[in-house]
Amino acid sequence: MGADAHHHKETFITKYIFSQDHKMISKQYLITGLIMGIVGIGMSLLFRLQLAWPEQPFGIFESTLGKWAPDGVMDPNVYLALVTIHGTIMVFFVLTAGLSGTFSNLLIPLQIGARDMASGFLNMISYWLFFLSSVVMLASLFVEAGPAAAGWTIYPPLSALPQAQPGSGLGMTLWLVSMAIFIASSLLGSLNYIVTVINLRTKGMSMTRLPLTIWAFFVTAIIGVVSFPVLLSAALLLIMDRSFGTSFFLSDIFIQGEVLHYQGGSPVLFEHLFWFLGHPEVYIVLLPALGITSEVLATNARKPIFGYRAMVASILAIAFLSTIVWGHHMFISGMNPFLGSVFTFTTLLIAIPSAVKAFNYITTLWKGNLQLNPAMLFSIGLVSTFITGGLTGIILGDSTLDINVHDTYFVVAHFHLVMGISALYGLFAGVYHWFPKMFGRMLNKRLGYIHFWITAVCAYGVFFPYALYRYGRITKKILHQYGLSIL
């Protein structure tokens, strides 16, 4: 009786809404992330439909976009807005919070022998800040002038001048507010994960005995704590430029013949701040997926992961190198050629630990007793897209080659394959693998196979032609310059 007296009865609200239980919070992250994913993918379907048939009217545009699609043809401003919000939702709300938030919360306590996270309250606050940021981002779709439309990288001056275009007004402000809340959520979650792994491991669970999933979540959290505050500072400075007349990112601006008062700022400064988060963000998205893949492959190959210590070392190497390669996004920004060569060197260096992971996955599969269930197929698919997408990265990481393909669909193909599709495969693999643990039910295996093959065929079908098309155009252009032709 004495023990029971200390346990208060849980209500619906304390159990399912304001829960401090890591398992329930992981479900909340998963469901919210999937809803945001449906919104993000829906946007991509709309703007790709118009891109495939420019100026072609579509009835679905009139019903979904209203005044932004007069006579069924998408307004150019809303096209930019859809691309912007699609990128933001998929990168941050689905692949960052949806992936890390779900599986870090679910697995860290279970796999290190802890009863729960270090702070259940902080964990709850982290989720609800994520939920609030999602609501603010979705609310920006309904403002009169339209949502943010400066691209998901929100480069100034389009993002810094409210009068620059319709999407630079209230929609842009809401974007910045949403991201500030999202970053606060991410930092609270990351600090919680780090403290839990360091302090709450069970007796005998040394760092060298941690599962690779936990290593991936742990290092991902460290990268987030290091890099997300830099994006927050960029967002705050941008808000000051927009609302308080400062000139951090603006100088010598003319709009419709009018000279604005901004002097001394530089949009390149914003690029540095953004990409200092932007490239580690790739591994904040990718490392959890790789950690999940390590677990799923080893389990379904019926053998331990090959080269555990090498895999841990590669995670640590990737984390360190990811913070010193951001300049490869800025090769054509007027960068000093010597600095470009330094960033080329550090970028190509990151291929070594990445290759270690790829080879170790393949060696784990070699002569294994393979159980080709849906989770295993998605993990093998991740290895495939990680390699093919990574190979295109070698071209983009070289400053001399990147000049030809910068701002082309070759870049779109690269980061969708190596970051987007790979991380989604990791998310799906984790859901299929741990769904019975999360919900106490089994998923239909046949539907899982259908899901995988449709996803795999369509993902390569969409993004492989992007790379081939652009690279073929470049080859023909170079040959034409030298008076040659393709036989």
C-alpha cells in the first residue's frame, strides 16, 4: 500500500499529451514528423507538376492555391514559396526532429539501461517547442502576402527586405520565428541526449560497449549543440536587419530606383553563418539513419557489425570534419582560390570515414544469413543511395568542378540522394524494425515490400535523371568549346 500511494493515477493528458515518458515522446515526434512530411511532399508534387508542364493550367492548383493560381497556372511567387517551405519542412521538421527526436528518445534509455531520459520535463518541453514551431511554420502558409519565398537557405537581400517580394513580408518573419523556436527545441533535446548517455549508462556499459545507434545519436546531439546556435544568431541578426534598421547583411541596396539607407553589411557573412550549420546539418540528418542501419543490418544478417571500432572512429571523424567543410557551398561567392583549395581538401577527406562505413556495411552483409524483411531492404537501400549520392559529392566538393554544376539540378540530385532519400530510408528502416516495440503490433510485411519497391524505383527515377541530364549538358558544352562533337 505504501508503494502504491506514491504513484498518482495518470490521466489522458498526462499520459498522451504532456507526457514525460521517453517512449510516448518518441511516438509524438514520429507522428508530428510524418504529418509534416506529408505536407512537405505534397508541396513538392504541386511545384514539380507545374515544372513539368510550364504555363499548363491544372484544376488542382485552383482548389489548393486559390488566388495564387489564377486560371489554374501557378504564380511564380508561390512557386518560390512552395520550394522554400518544402525544403525547410523536409530538412528540419522531418529529417532532423522526426528522425532524431523519434529514435533518440525511444532507444537511448532502452539501449544504455537507463529508466528514462536525464530530464523528462526538458524532454517534454523539447517536443512541445518542436510542435509549436511546426504550427507557426504551417500558419505562415495562410498569411495574405504568402509564406517565405527566399529559398530554404533564405539568403539576403530577399529575406532581409520586407518589400523585396510578396514572400519577404510577414511570411518571412514567421519563418524566422518558427526556426528560432525549432532551434531551442533541438538544443534542449540534444543536451538531454548527451547528459543521458554520459551519466545514466548501466553498470558495465562503457563507451566502447555502446551500440552504434547510441554512438550515432550521441555524436549527432553534440554536432547540434555546436552548430545550431550559429544559425540562431544568423536568424536573430536577420530579424534585426528586417525590423530594426541594422545592416549586418545589407549594403548599397536599390529597389525601383530608390536608394536604401543600408551600408556596410555583407550577404556573404550570412552565407558563412548559415552553412556553418548547413553542412553539419547533413550529418545531423544522416548519422542517426546510419546508426539505425548498423543495428538493422547486423540483426538481419545474423552476425555482428563488421569493424565496430572503425565504425565508431568514422562517426567521430565525420562529426569533426563536418564542421570544417562549409565553404564548399560557397565556391562561387568570390572566395579566395587558396581557401577554396583548403575546403576542397577537407571535403574530399570526409570521403574516407564515409567509405569506411559503406565498406563495413557491405562486409557485414557478406556471407550473412540475410533476412530480407522491409527494414532490411530499406537499410540496404540506404547503403545504395549513400554510395551513389556520395559519388556525386566528390564532383561538388572539388572547387574547379563545382563551378560548372553549382546551382544546377546536379546539386539537387546529390543532396536529395545522399541526405534526403538516405535519411528517409533510415527512418523507414527504424519504423519497420522497432514498430512492434513502440506500438505492440506487427506491420503487414507484404505492404512493407510494396512500400520499399515503389519508393526505391521512384526515388532513383526522380533524382538520377537530374544528375545525368545536367552532366550530359556540361559535357556537350565543353566539347563544343573545343570544336568537338559526340559520336
